[in-house]
Amino acid sequence: MSSLTHFDAEGRAVMVDVSAKDETDRIATARGQVRMEPATLTRIMDRAVEKGDVLAIARLAGIMASKRTAELIPLCHPIPLNSVTVDLVCRPEDSLVEITATCRTKGRTGVEMEALTAVSVAALTVYDMCKAVDRGMTIGDIRLTHKSGGKSGPYENR
Amino acid sequence: MSSLTHFDAEGRAVMVDVSAKDETDRIATARGQVRMEPATLTRIMDRAVEKGDVLAIARLAGIMASKRTAELIPLCHPIPLNSVTVDLVCRPEDSLVEITATCRTKGRTGVEMEALTAVSVAALTVYDMCKAVDRGMTIGDIRLTHKSGGKSGPYENR
Amino acid sequence: MSSLTHFDAEGRAVMVDVSAKDETDRIATARGQVRMEPATLTRIMDRAVEKGDVLAIARLAGIMASKRTAELIPLCHPIPLNSVTVDLVCRPEDSLVEITATCRTKGRTGVEMEALTAVSVAALTVYDMCKAVDRGMTIGDIRLTHKSGGKSGPYENR
Amino acid sequence: MSSLTHFDAEGRAVMVDVSAKDETDRIATARGQVRMEPATLTRIMDRAVEKGDVLAIARLAGIMASKRTAELIPLCHPIPLNSVTVDLVCRPEDSLVEITATCRTKGRTGVEMEALTAVSVAALTVYDMCKAVDRGMTIGDIRLTHKSGGKSGPYENR
Amino acid sequence: MSSLTHFDAEGRAVMVDVSAKDETDRIATARGQVRMEPATLTRIMDRAVEKGDVLAIARLAGIMASKRTAELIPLCHPIPLNSVTVDLVCRPEDSLVEITATCRTKGRTGVEMEALTAVSVAALTVYDMCKAVDRGMTIGDIRLTHKSGGKSGPYENR
Amino acid sequence: MSSLTHFDAEGRAVMVDVSAKDETDRIATARGQVRMEPATLTRIMDRAVEKGDVLAIARLAGIMASKRTAELIPLCHPIPLNSVTVDLVCRPEDSLVEITATCRTKGRTGVEMEALTAVSVAALTVYDMCKAVDRGMTIGDIRLTHKSGGKSGPYENR
């Protein structure tokens, strides 16, 4: 039976040893969304045609945060990243911004935490930039949607 | 009509000037949750009686992340924090971990981003520590639930 | 005769004691520029009408770097910032991008290093984003242009 | 025709994918200078024979900053560095301090941003340490002078 | 005769060039201790059976600090870590907490600084958490106890 | 009976609320030492008359680390520092380098962790710079020697 890997036999937290793992090409994609008032989304969409729009700033914040994942998540391995993309799309039909982040590395551990961190910080940035007009926004549905390259095989979730 | 405050008249991003704001006692509380398989939650709850459990590590990650909010959120003001608490509660009836963070400062801007960042990073840490047994966990319902101390008056959301 | 203040009487580096200084409203503005091929500047200006342009990204990088000045400059005091603005203007007649940063705080030391750091990192970011098409760009003329609020009185340089 | 590489086809910022690039030995050298009053330079040169001199502190600040380049420059890849040197030379005939930084790695992307960041932060540190006696110093002429090891071939500038 | 390696021939600090070194599996273990009043140790030991105990928090702080060694130690190379463990054991017979950290990487330089940094920050965290009841605690005996994998051969100290 | 303050009533870690504490002038001094082979100390002392000596670099590393204390120590409050000094003295009679750090702030919590962190990182830096010639060095006797300005009254330890 598999168990929580971040603990040793006596229940103490460890950064697990990945020395024996192969250096393979690893990709992970994560998704999430920020729900808001329709009027807030309209503002973002209106802004999006100008310089310095909300989505561009949140995209950058997500990319930069992915590089600092190992500083934020206590037992996460520090790994170089070969590629990071963060996309934010306005979905007026659902009154939300949808965020997708994909990270890629050649390394011994997966990059799902980097992708999830990019999505989370991009979402927080959208909140920060719109909170003056809409304090009731909700960040949600943050999840791993794709993972490949590790020993555990590819993972696909919608 | 109020507008997005993080841009100047020409649409350029700025860290807004808070010099004219009063230094007041400001508190913010945020909430969120991590949904997972019942078996995953059971593992966390079983661990919780030992040393080094998932919830204690996620709590610490959330507290530490709140101190670095201004590094992560591009236009967020750096502010000292007088207090941070992060609580994680297992809700087996809903098969989720509920996270609540409260931050407090005496300053010129609110601390809602600090509380939301604490919740987000605590949630990411729960994901990281359990992902070997449950890749389908979803982080969601991250929102501001309480805010007081600023010019805009108190805010309460459930 | 005044001397270099970051050393004690025996020539050892110190972070100087500012305890006795007043907390006053302090503002500093710095300027700099990135010289480049006319064709490179044209690209930036063409981009500037789209989402995600070079100038918006450099502006954000400058703002974010100003918050981390005390981590980069060894003997600089950590201080909160009440406001940061970074502007980048294309000057096709001189084939350069001109960068201006203004920082403001209420504190015991000036914010000229924060403004100069914002200009420097914004300039480095312009370089990074255009280096694939123009490796010969030069960053220069970085200087303090305005300072007010300290005991030494206001400073104005063009 | 080559274009700005840090954007995708729709103009959105990305950290470009370097997975397909070879891991080669890469070296980059950058230069810059700090112009100042002759009297300020004299002080630095007098200090330079004692412990804790300005140039030694600026050298260290430059080396340390090069390690954090990917945190400062939004779309820069995080890469390990195999070697960093920063030299500062007083040029009394021109009343300036000349700064040269060389970085080396074995990786998939060049290290010119690391070298340019080292020069910039070393220059800012010289400014910080001398600003009490000379607020009119100017940082300038920061440029790439050598690059080798990438697919685009060696680059030499002066 | 060997000399201090972090300086060039003219006595200037450098991050030494490790390009020519082999990428080998490298392990280092460091030890240290925090001496305290017996009553303080008793408190820690009593806590240790509950959630959120001192030792678990210090362990996490040590692991996280090891990842940031290159930011703290000026001339240390940034390297990825494949594994980090930090153990804290109460020794009531000596009235102290003993700390042991082991780091592992596959790289061109050793990880002794990472292990020593983990021990030091874990010790500082024990101090921080107990200082309200015992300001006279002493951190000491921090040393390298094992090192293997480099050109200089294995090292063993007790 | 006083208890460990970093836990709430249920044993969960918190960053304690200091809102009710007065902003007072607070000073703390910490000490520590690095024991080494006499030949190693001789090298340091010989170097100390040149540019870029070990002690100057360790001093700078200690000052810079004190500014990042709240990032390293999980439950430490982020506070501005008004002054930091770090001194390193060679004691050939005991074959060690003695390190003393003093920090000062005007704030709601003490700065003993900042002083202890400065000493620890300065000691680690001495180790790093001399480890090629002496792997058996020991860092020890790190302790608080003076504290004033808080509600608990002044503290003096040798």
C-alpha cells in the first residue's frame, strides 16, 4: 500500500531522495479560475485592449512565482525550469477568468507543483488588481490536468 | 464610478500611493479548501496524531508565505505583519481540508492579500504532501471572509 | 569634512544607525536609458499596441525589484514603500527607451536606492526581452534626478 | 525575419522553451562604469588599501546578485552558475570605476543576463556607499562585451 | 601549499570555477546542538507528543534553509538538492537538543554548506521558539561529520 | 507559569500577535565563534591585510542575513532594522574567530533573532571560505549577550 512519501518511517518530514530517479523530460499542466461579478470581468476585458492589462500582469506573476516554488513549498525539490507558459482567458458566459499554466523541465522530479503555484499566484494577482471593485471574488477549481514524463506514467484529468 | 486602482490614467501599472492613508489596525481573514479522496483525508487524519503531520507543515508554509506576499504579488505593498494564524481542519463529511488564515497589521493598507496568500500556499502544501496518493485533489473556494480597519469599512462574507 | 558613511572608524562596513533620524515623507526619482538599434526600438513600439508588450513587463520588473532593494544592496536599510511608479518612454529620435522611477516612503532613510534599483532592473528586462535581435544594446545614464524629505535637503538634477 | 522571442504568436509573454537546446559550456562577460567626482574616486582609492573597502563590497554584491538573476528578470530561466567573477578598477584619468563581470555555466541558455545583473548591482552598490558625498554619480555604459557557447555563435564587442 | 580558494591571485573574492569538476553523487552530514535549561528541554519533550511541536518546526526550517544556502553564503554555488533530512533528538542527560542534517546532490561541488546551514537554522528556530522561557540557550558544536563524493575523498569526523 | 509562546492553546504554531506591544527602541547583541587549526587562523590574519579578506566577507554576509531573518525563522515577525553591525576578531590565543553582532530597531518585538542570525551566517561564511584548508572547524558558543528595550526588561549575559 502506498503511503505519504514526505515522511520517514517515524513520521518525520523529509525532502525525499530522488537520486535514483532518471533525468527525464517532464511536463505538467494545471488549471484554475477566478469567479467574479460580471461587471468586474467586463472591466478586465475592456482593459485587455490597453497596455498594462490585468491578465498580462497576472501572467507574469504566475511565471515568476513558478520559479520560486521550492522556496514556498517546504519539501519541494529545487529544480531548473526549461519552459513556463501561463494563459488567462476571460469566460464571460461563466463570469470568470480561467488560468492554465504549463511547466517543463528535464529533471528527476515532476513539475506539477510549479504549474499549480503559477496558477495560484496568477489567480491571487487577478484578485489583488480587482479587489477595489469586487471583494467577493472566489479562486477555485485549481487542479492538475496533465502530467507526463515520470515513472508513474502520464496523467490526464479532463 | 470606481475603477481598477492599480493603473494610472493611461493604463500603466503602478504601486498605488498610500501615503495619505492612516495607519490603522487592520485585520483580514481568508478561507479555502482542498478536496480529496476520502482515503487521502483518512491518511492525513491518521497522521495528525503523530509528529510532523501534513496539517502542521501546511500551517507553517502558509504562515511563512504570508510574510513574502509582496514578493509574489507584483503591485502589493510590503508591510510588516503583527500576527498571522493559519488553521487547517479536516472535514470528513465533505472529504476536504478547510483552511482559514487571519493576518493583522498596523499599517496603511489592508492585509487581505497576505491572508489569501497564506491560504493558497497552505493548500498547495497539502497537495504536495499527498499528491503521491491522490493526484486528483482540487484546491478551491479561496475567498476573503472578513476584513476590518480600512477606510472602506468592515467586510463580512459568511 | 564628510566621509564615506558605510564604514566605522576602523574601516569596517556597517549598516549605519538611523534611529535618531526623523520619520519623514521621502521621495526619490531616478532615470536611465537603454540605447539600441532603431529597428529594435521600432519592434518595441510596434509591440506596445498589443498585449504583453516589452515596456509593460519591464515596468513590472522595476516595481518588483524596488521592493527587494535591501536584499540586493548589502548595507541598504529595509524600508516599506508607500508608492512606486516606473515609466518607460520610447524616444525614436535618440533610438532609446527612457526609464523614470519614483519611490515614496515615510521613513528614516531616503529611497534613492529603491528608485535606482527600479530603473536598473527595468533596463535589464528591456535588454533581456530584445537581446535575441540586438545584442549591442547599452544601458546608461542611470542617475538620481530628484530627492526630497531628508535632513540633507532637496536635490534636483535636471 | 527574427522577432522578439519572449512572446508567443499572440503577443503573450512566455518563458521560452529551451528543452531542445544543447547543454554546452557558456560564458558571458559584461561591462559598465560609475562616473563620479574626482574627489569621490580618490576616497574610494584611499579606502581600497584598508579592510572593508567599497570595491570589495560592490564585488560581493555583484556576485550575489548574479545568483538571483532569474528572480529579478521576469522571463529569465533559472540556471546554476559554475563560476562568477566581478572586477572593479578605478580609472582616475576618466574619474570613474570600471566594472567587469564574467559568468560561466554548463546549460541550455546563455548567462549574459547574469553578467549584466552582476555589473548593475555592483554599480548600484558603489553608488549606495558613496552617495553621502556625491549624489551626482552616473551609472552607465552597461553592455555585453563577450559571449560564447550558444548556437548563435561567439559575440565580441570591443 | 594549499591556500584559501575563494580568492584570486590578487586577493579578490571569486565564486570559483567548478566547470572542470565531475558531476558526482555528493553527500554531506553536519551536526550541532542547542544547550538549554533542563526545564526548557522538558517542555520541548512534553510538546513533542502533540501537534506542531518545536522539533517538527525546526526540522522544516532547516530543510527550507538548506535550499537557500547560496543566497546566504556569498561565494557558495547554487546547486539543486536531491535529498535533505534534518533530525532533532532530545538528550536530557546533557540537557540539549542534538541536530543532524544530511544533504545529497549530483553535482560539481559538495553540499557541506547546505548541511551546515540546515543545522544552523534549525538551531536558531529552536532558540526562537523557546526564548520566551530561556534566553540563555547556547547553540554550539556545529561541524561537518561526514562528506563523500568529491575529488578530495571521503571525510569522517566522529 | 510561562509557556512556549509560539503555540496556541491547542498546540498549533502561530506568529504571535504583537499588536498590543509598544513600539520601543530595541537592541540585541549576540556572540559566537569559529574554532579552527592555528594554521587556518594564521591564513585569515595574513589575508586580513589585503583586499577582500575573509572577515570582511563574513561581516557582509552576516549583515545581509540579518535582513532576511523573518524568511528563515518560520514564526519570526518581519521587522525593519535601524542598524546592524557585525564584528569579527581573530583570537590566536584560543585559535578562533570571535563574532559579535548588534541589531537595533524601533518596533514591537525584539531583534535577538536578527543578531543571532547575523552571527550564525557570518560563522558559516568563515567556514565556507576556509573549508578547503580545514574541514574540522567548529562553530559554537552562539548566544544572546545583551538585550534591551522590551517589556521583559534588559538582559545581560557576560
